[in-house]
Amino acid sequence: MFSWLPSSWRRDVRFLLALIAGLTAFVVQSGELGTSDTMHRLQTAHSFWTSEPAVFPGEYPEFGVHGRGGKLYDWYGIGQPLLMLFADVVGTYIERLPVFADYNGNDPSVRNIIVSYSINILLSVLTALVCFRLLRLLKFTDCEAAAGVLALLFCTTHLHYTQNMMENNYIFLLTLAGFSFQYEWLLTDSHRALLIGSSAFGLNLLTRLTTGLDLMAGGLFLLLVAWSQPLRGRAPLERFLTYLKTALPLYAFFLLIDRLYQYHRFGSFFNTYLHYFAVEHRMLDPTLPANYPFETPFHIGFLGALFAPEKSIFLFDPLLLLTILIGTMAWKHFTPETRAYLITASLLLLAYLCFYARYTVWSGDFAWGDRYVSTAAELVAFLSVPLLLRHRAEAGKLVGTLGIVLIAVSAAIQLASLAFWLPLEIYQMETLGHPTFVIALRFKNIVAFALGRMDAWGLNTHAMTEDPWDYIHITNWNFLPFVLRRAGTAPVWVVRVCLAFLTAGLSALAATVYQLRNALRATLSS
């Protein structure tokens, strides 16, 4: 299959990992954006270059808050709308071409298909490259680093958010890039690397201001590395001043953009959209507590994110358990930079757990797992596989066996997350009650749907049928050919062509994984 490629490409681990990431993102797409949040952000992007509003009047009061001049705005940052802007422009014009005149549906629209495919593939490829780069900087071998990338792509919630385009994977990419390039600067004194890493952290502020935690984690990581081992080059104080003179202006620049966007919408530089979100909702519902939207008791949100069967990070990202297990057994054998990274990533995860513990929807609401902390969880989880490969002798045979089991379980969970549109179990729980082990319910749904036993097993609940549109969407396989077929707005030949592309993509993905295996074997033998 790869004979037409230059031999250097066929042996290039980075190229093959990027190709695997791109093909994975291609085959898992549904053509839809996944959630109403992303749809609203796409509409905001659309409002940047058209006469359409950011929020349509008919969406209020369910969505939107009033800002300057009484206009309705969304309550999100500008980051993801900017990310989708170019794809939205291209998708809009392609959708208007005569060839799509007979496609009169919007389920999914041509524009949504173009946005979801282009953005998710781009993010997936860049993430694979940056992840491999960081692991190599942390002194993992090509084989260990490649295993880490594959673990991230297939064995963490990153896979689910490759299909359902929330902000998570974009935030993850920028945070990982910040770590990678700022660490390169620490090792090589490359001013270009420091500029790129600081810009990545700063750009994250436009998506969620809470990513200021990621920014601080990047600085902590450098501090821990510098403290744990001597570094060549300039004196520590001179390096510290260089870091401040480069990073702080960039952070201030992106923060200024966020504040200007805040002023444009709400006429204030000194608060956040959450303030107006709270004011608007208290006006609509005076019974809301004064500390809304941070009224949840801390222990409920904190322990819920850890142990609730509907949202536990250990259930949705089981590789976290493997990281803890290997860290317990082989910590003293870790390199100083690996220890620094794990300490930093773990503290970042703890910070997110604490910050969102009191949030009114600490669980992330309609999401697979706890989406507010899953990005930080992935930063800890994916490192478990390269650590297992490097330290399996020190960790022991039992840990090695448990590691293989956890990797297999993690992959199965992430693949299952793609099968149906994510609200399925949330609707079912309205009837089935709480607590419900969502992952077990998802596997039950897969088996029941495949066997045509949804009704017989009591899985078609009343809440699912209240909205006919939702019912159609949550009870069909969530991949583009099946989405088009269930919608009934695309010609049969289009569905068949999409199915052929999906089959070809899966075949190409399998062949690329096999080629990567050969390339890594050649690396080991050389």
C-alpha cells in the first residue's frame, strides 16, 4: 500500500503517527459537531463574517445572555469560534454550490460536515506530532514515544472528543505544545521555542480563562526540572528573566484580546461572562442561590469527579490507574524530567478538580465523562504506557500484566464511547435512576442495539422518545454513513459513497499501524 511513498517516509515514525492520527479522526466522524455548545460556538464564528446574530432570539431564554445594547451573546470564550472560522467560511460557500441544491436537510449540514472533519483531523494530527515531540524530549525512545501517542489517541477520552468537537482537544493540544516548546527552550536556550510555547499557553486563554492553570503549570514544570538537575548555558537568574521578558508580554497580549472581546459583548473589562450568565439566570429564576453558579458543596463535586459511577475519571480514563500503579512501584527509577512532568500534571489535575468542584454542573452535564477535568486527566494518563514499556522490569510482572489489562479495557471504553451520540445514557438515567454505571450501560446498549433488543431489555425509555429528533439520533450508530441514512436527507448513492470511504479509511488505518510496527522494529534492530 505504501510502495508509492518515498522510503524515508515509510520509515519515519512521526509521519506514520501523524497519518494514523489523521485517519483515526477521519473514520470516527459523524459529520455533526457533537453538542449544542459547539453548535453555538460555530454560530458565533458565523456571526463574525455574516449579518447573522451570535444567538438567535428564539433560543432565549434557554440559551444566551443580554449584553451591550440588549443584544444576545453566548457565554463562551472566543477561542473555539476563531478556530472554526476559516472552516465555517469554506463550508458555507461549498454548501451553496449547485451540486448540493437537492440536499435540503441540515442533519448534518454540508457546512457542519466540513467543519467537523477539517478541524478534528487537523487537531488530531498536530496533537500526535506534539505528543511524540514531548515524549522524545523527556528521553523516551521512539518505540516508547510512539506507544504513548497511540495510548493518547486510542486509550483516553481524547478519542471521544475527536468525534465530539468540544473545546477539550484544542485545549489539550495548546497545553501540550506549551509544555513541549517551553521545555525545549529550557534544554536548548532556543528563543523561537520559548515564543511558540508561550504563544500556545497564551492562546489557550482565549478558549477558557481557567487555562491560566495550564499556563502556571508550564512554569512549574520548568522550575521543577531546573531544580532537579543542572542545566547548561546561562545562569538561572538570567534564564528566569528571559522567560519573564518573553512569556509575560505574550500572556498579556492574549489576555488583552480576551478582555477586548469581553468589553465588545458586555461593556466591561474586569469580569467574565460567567458573571452575566449568573445575573441573567437569577433574573429568570429568583430562587437561585446568591453564589450561583458555584453553589455545589465542594465534597460533592470533588468526590463525584473521582468516584461517581456516572463521571469518575478513573472509569472514563482507566490509564490513570496505570500511571498511579507504575509511579508507586518504580518512582525512584524515573528520570528527573519525568518526575517533574508527572508532579506538574497531577497538580494541574488536582487544581481543576478543586476549581470545578463547586460549579453548578461540575460533571460537565451532557458529556462523556467529566469534560471539565478530562483534559488534565489525559495529561497524566497517556504517559502510563511509555512508562510501562521503560520500567516493566522494575514494576514487576504483576504490574505488567495489570498494565496490559488496563490498556485493553481503556481502548474498549474509548471505542464504545463512539458508538452512539453521547446523551443516550443521560436520557436513560432519567428512568433508570442514579447511580448508574454509564460505561457498563453503554456496552449493554451496543449489544442490545446490535441484536435488536433495545425494547426487550427496557432500554428505550420515555425520556428518549419525548423529542423525536433526539430519539432518531441517539439510537443509531454515530458515524457519518449511518447519520446520513438515519436523517434521510441524502441520496442513497451518497450514503453508499460515504460507507465506501469509511471502509477505505479503516483499511488504510490498519495498514498504517502495521507499517508503523515495521518501522519501529527496524529502529530497534538498527
